[in-house]
Amino acid sequence: MDKKEHFEDYHHPAGGWGSVKAVAGALLEQNVAWHGSRVLLQQNKADGFACVSCSWAKPANPHPFEFCENGARATAWEITQKRVDPAFFLTQTLSELRQWEDHDLEALGRITAPMRWDSTLDKYLEISWEQAYAEIGTALRSCAAHSAVFYASGRASLEASYMYQLMARLYGSNNLPDSSNMCHESTGVALYETIGVGVGTVSLADFEQADCIFFFGQNVGTNSPRMLHQLQDARRRGVPVITFNPLREPGLLSFANPQSPQEMLSAAETRISTQYHQVKAGGDSAAIMGLCKVLFELDDEARLNRAMRILDIDFIAAHTQGFDAFEQTARATSWEHIEQESGLTRGALAAAGGEYARAAAVIGIYGMGLTQHRHGVQNVQMLSNLLLMRGNLGKPGAGICPVRGHSNVQGQRTVGITEKAKLAPLDALASQYDFDPPREDGLNTVKACEQILAGKINAFIGLGGNFVRAVPETVLMEAAWEKIPLTVQIATKLNRSHLVHGEQAYLLPCLGRIEIDRQTSGAQIVSVEDSTGFMHASRGVQEPASENLRSEPAIIAGIAQALLPNHPQVDWSAWVADYSLIRDAIAQTFPAIFHDFNARLGTPGGFRRPLPACQRQWNTVTGKANFKVPSMLAEDPDMPDSGPDVLRLFTIRSDSQFNTTIYTLDDRFRGVYGTRKVLLMHADDIARLGLREGELVQASTVAHDQVVRQVGGLRVTTHDIPPGCIAGYYPECNPLIPLWHHAKGSQVPAAKSIPVRLSKNMAAA
């Protein structure tokens, strides 16, 4: 075992001195200790920059230190003094670099110049921007538009995202998959059907008025730590927080506020969850059905005693449809079935349901623990059902709150990045730019991967991200990727998707959001949307890592001008010179959302997009909020029979990770240090399968499609986890996910429930 690898129990709250130490370490590691501290003071501030990490809401009156540990890591990662210049690529072939760990690749630092792959040398060589644009434009014009994919990772600004989707559609393609396809597409599909908007309804103000909060499959301590301030305030008011999550996560247990001198000096902490229910992976629909069943039982008792009804029957009658069918299903579902599928007892669900019944205003918060399942859409709709039963939608202090990941993943969808033709502003774009946009649906992430495997994709443009590493079916995808005629990656740092490349490959380095973006009219402002639907300005404060970097809008414009030289309706050069012109164009396309865009961009706390569901206006097919009957509570009927040796694997992130970016190999909240090749298992499962603590095993996917999917060299590690479930890190476990193993209706990869078998003493795959 590597001397750096060790394992220990973690018995501390989230935040506290551990976070302070982690932030300091991140700044020191990137050689920006003093300067980085000053930069962090401008993070998520009105006159500063929007965090490049998560998309949690940004308050009008921010804390002095309006950043979390992971946000600070992301900032240090971007403003690092480390560089990957053209000279570096002369020392390494791409075949050699492919042997590096993901963490080591990104830790090299910022890419400083545009590069083109040389097939003879197997190296990236520097190329001029103008030549890169010309060659990319020529290559794209030589292939059919339907065979080109324009992927966006979720960090690009509203301005860059709008330009990107417009370029793709002018070219003739709706192939605009993005990172939503891999996480919260289930949210959009589910909520459009139930409440008429594809995003959440909760704002920061609702946290101040809620009197109960429910969590499902969302690890606030790792994925959105700034929310802990709202949760701490709620707990101080006596608001119960009820959590459903397979792992007992420190951020959902207790919090020590690093911004409170009293808490830091006294070791005081705030208990977050008042009830914590370790639901089985994939048992969420069953657990929520149990809560609904409790409400029906309590309502029956209230009616019998002529007491106040538990159900909001007036709201249900006036604002909903489908209640009777849902009630019939809930009453017919046995407690035995609910307990079996959820892994929770009737008593535990009764305790949680009782808290819900006593509350007047409830917020339901969830993350990918609900969405990344075969029944991901159903999971979200079950939570919607629960909220509708007591009218907890469209009133202060209540609502549904999906927590997004990427800092502008929701915003890029708002300005048109979508593969779904019905969600794109095609008529507005056609009128505004005098062209006939494609009207058929494009490719989402799963369909794009299917087409790549079939050899039908001729070009892939990546606006950020690490697509090859993020998607399922890793082994087959990497083999097929090298046969794509053209791949273009727009990025700040080196990652595996830049090394597993197409036959003609370009690496185009862009400015980061924290960097000052100087154009002809001066330093530019960009904008982003947070996960509560508020639009914010972002101003760069750091000098660029290289004079040869270009902004994302400038790179998109450069490719567009080479690809579409004869389209006079878009003055790409003028847009790059002054981003306010892009915002004017966005406002023309989306007047209901972005009217007076430039004037409103300076609003403290941002300005919010219209959300009719917040006013109990339901833009659904029925004109009402819709109860949805679940098809079944079993997690995955399409996979083989489980058997006693089949375990349910779900993938997790560490506390020092953001999506595929690995800041360190440590996960202190789970007591794992120096490695990510671990499986967290219940002690009974370890004993039952004849394994030992620390033993290396290989995980193999259980499926009937004859494809071998396996990951080896995984250390068996005892953890507090439901029996029959195991947890492993993303993206290391992605090779175990079949491409077809995705959510029904949304095609989000079902990474939170993968049937696997373990075999002993196998080396790393």
C-alpha cells in the first residue's frame, strides 16, 4: 500500500477548522496563498465574480466570506501559477500522458496556447488562432450538420452559451447535449409534466419562512456547502430537517460555521438533521410512497375525529389533477412492499411523515440521488406528489428545490442550449436572424454516445468539460472516440478528453471566469443563472494566465466566422467587442425572461426568471399541477435477478472533487486518504461474501448484453451504509455503467444503482 493511503473515522462537523485548513492548503498548493485570499473576498460578490464551482444561490447581502471550501478549491485551481505551455507537450506524447492519473493531468496548471495534434509525433503542437479557426471551419463544412455534436459542460456564461447554440443552429444542428443530460434532465422532464416549469420553485427567502425541510439524495456538505448557512439559520429557529440518504454524510449531520468566531473558538456546532433515514440506493420512490401513505392514514384519523384535515383538500381540488388515481395506488401499496424496497421501517417513515403533517410550509430538496436512477423521473414526481398533498407548492416557505451542480448549467438551458426542438426558441431565432433552423430533435448525451459507438459522428466540439471521462461505457467509448474525424476541446486545463482525441484534434485554451476579459470596448461582464433561477453578473478580477488566451465568446465567434462566413445577420465581431450587445440579442429572443437585461444585471442578489408555478399558475397540458402514479417501486426491473451475491453500487463524489475534477485524492469526510480506488461496504456484506477489510476486489456489472464491464483494484472498506448497497467514486466507476442503463424518460445515466458482483484479488483494470 502507498504510504500516503490511510483510512480513519471522521467524527467532526462539516465546516470548522477542517475547512479552514483545506482552503489554506489549496491556496498554498497553487502558489497563490496571499493573492488567492484577496481574490476569494470577491467571490460571489456584486462587484466580483460568480463562483466557478456550484450553482447555489447568491444572496443580495453576502457574507464577508461568501465561498465554501470547494468553491475556494475551484478558485485556487483556476488562478494557479502553474502552466502547461507548448514546451511541455514537446516532452510527452499523448499516449504517454494517457497513463497519468486524472488528478495529475489537471494539476499541471493552465494551458497557455492553442494546440493541434500531430499524428506523426503523437504530440500537441502550437498553432495560431486564425489557422485553428480556418481548419476547424473547413472540417465542419465538409461533414453533414446532423453528424456534428456541440457539447456544453455547464460553466460557460449566458453570453457564450447563447452564441454557441446559435452557431450550431445556423450550421444546421440541434445536437446540443450538455451536462444536464447526465444529472438533472430527470428534473426537467418530471417537473414540466407536474408543475409546468423544468426548474425548482424555491428561493433563499423561502428558507426564512419554511417550518420543515426534507432532503433526498443530496450531500450539502460536499455539493453546495454555502446552503449550510440557510440550514443553520433554520435549525436555530427550531425548523426540523428530515434527511433521506444512503450514507450518513457529515454535512447533513452537523455544521460548525467557519465565519463565526464563537463557534470556531468554542468548538460549538449546529445539528443539521433532526431525523436521518438511510434509505437503500434506489429506494426513494418507495420511501416517499411511505410518507404519502402516512399522510393518508393521518388524514383518515383526522376525519374520524372531526379534526382539521391533514391533506390540503381545497388546494387539491382547485389546483391539481390525478389525485384520485394516485390515492388509490398509495392505499393499495402494502407496507411490507414499501419496507422491502426502501430499506426503512414503517415506524421510521411514520416519524418523518408526522413531522411533515405538522408543518405549514415545507421545502423538498434533492440532488442526483433522486435523478440518476432508472426511475429518476418518477422519483422527482413522487416528491412533487408529496408536496402537492399539503399544498406545499406556490406559497412562501415551501416548494421543490433541485440542487444543480455546474455553476451555469441551468442558465445555458435558459438561453437555448437544448437538443429538444420544442424547448428551443426556434421561431424567435428564425425571425431574429432570418434563417430556417432545424426542427427535428438533436442528440442528447446518451444518443450522442450511441452515434459515436456506431461510427456516425464526424465532429465533436466540447465547450468545456471532460466528456469522455464523464459518460458511461468508458472502455467502449474511448475506443470509438479515436475514430471521430474531428474533435475540438475548449478548456482551461488538461484532462483525459484532450488525450483521447479524434483523427484531427484541437485544444483551444480559454479565459477562466475569474480572469479579466478585455475586449475592444474594455473589460467585459458576463452573466450566469443560479439554481434558484436568479441571474447574476460576474466580473473577472485576475490577470489572464497567458496573453494568448481568448474568451469563450471570442473562440465561438472565431469558429462561427470560419464556419458561416456568409451570414450577415450576426455581427460576431461586434458581439465579441461588447458583450452587452449579446445580452441585447438574448433579450430580443427571450423577452419574458431577459427584458432590460443590461439594466437589470446589476440588481443586488440578481433578478429572477418568471416561474409561473410560484404563483400557482400551471403551464401543463392539463392547466393544473399533476399527481403522477408511479409505475412501480422496484428500483430496476430491467436488470437480471439479483441473487444474494449481487450488490447495488452507487457512485459518489469526494469532498475534494467537483464533477470530474479531482483536487486531491483525499476524502476526509469519509476518512479516505491518498486513494479513490475503494468500495464502501456494510460490515455484514463483507463478512457474508467472505471478504476482509482492506482486501482488493474487482467489481463486474451484472447484465445480459455480453459486454464485459469491470473495475479492479478496489479496496474493501467498512462504512455505515445500508446492507446490500456499496459506494464507489465517480468517475472511476463509470466503466461499470452500461450506456443503456439510464432513466426512463430522461436518459440520465443510472449511476446511483448499478448491480455488480465482486471477485477477489484482482489488479486494477
